[in-house]
Amino acid sequence: MALVALAIAAVSYTLMSFGETPTTVTLDEPALYWYEVNLDDNELGPQIDPNPMTKTAALGSASNPGCDNSGSVICLVGFEDDDTQEEGSPFTPPASEDHRINKSTAP
């Protein structure tokens, strides 16, 4: 009887070892300089913070002008380099989802 119990335990342990090991994938968001977008004039609006922040942090920022990342209207755009950006510069939509925050309606 003990031998049967030992065999069952060994088979159970062996089968469990073939199961998939759960993995967690964490994507690092880049810290960017975020600017409002003036779609009427197709140019950059004011910078929401002088310090770089992730997209998640920009969404939760007190300076966020109501962008909630829903919809398809670009509301904020992020840049890796702050030196070449300024309010009133021409705006080109970024290719990366990490570099823009949308909202559902235009202002």
C-alpha cells in the first residue's frame, strides 16, 4: 500500500515538473518630455512638466490637460530629447504608441 502511494506521488511530481512556468513580461516605459498638441495649428503646445516622465506618470500628472488615452485624437506627445522642442514647433505624429497619449474628442 505504501508502495502504491509512493508511486502516485512520484508520478504527480513528475507531471507537475512538465507544466509551464509562468513568466511575467515587464515593458519599461521610456521617460519622455511631454507636450500638449495644438491640432488646429498642427504645432506643439506647452510642456506639461520640465522633467521627463513615463507615459503612465504623464497620464496621472496634475498637469495633464484631460488626456485619458482613449480614442484617436492625439492630446500629448513625448520626446526623448528636450533640447530641440519648444512650444509652437511644427507637430508630426510619432510612430510609437509610447510617445503619444490620446483622448476621445478634439478640443
